Amino acid sequence: MTSKQLQMDDKGRLQIPKEIRDQLGLKPGKVKGRIEGETLVIEPSSNMFDKLASYVKCNFDSLETSLPELRKSAEKQGLNEVKR
């Protein structure tokens, strides 16, 4: 990924170039950020339900996987997220 300059407007908003947003899969309302020392960290925001949905979606590609197995896996994944 190439280095790009970010511009801040007079309201303090940063514009991330479309090319970078596309590469990182950043969507409006689905981004979180934090300050670590003097570094601004921006990353896709995903909640437990998004993670579970993508996990289940991946597993549905294999029709051999049964619904009880999917449920058990989703419950385990959910419990791991709650513990964080």
C-alpha cells in the first residue's frame, strides 16, 4: 500500500482517499479510530454480530456442516467476544 497524505478540514474531519478506503474495506459508519501516543490508528469496526455473520456465511459454503455444529461454533465465538 502506498503512503498518502490525509487532509483535515476546518471541522477536524479527515478525508481518507477512496483508493485506501477500498483497499481496507472501510465503509461509512463502520470505522473506529484511536490515538496511541502520537499515532492515529484507524481500522474497520466490526461488532460481534458482524463477525458471527461472516463466520456462519463462510461455513455455509460447505453443505456438509450441520446446523447444530454451526450453532455451537457461533455460541463459542460469541462467548469469546464477550470475554474480551
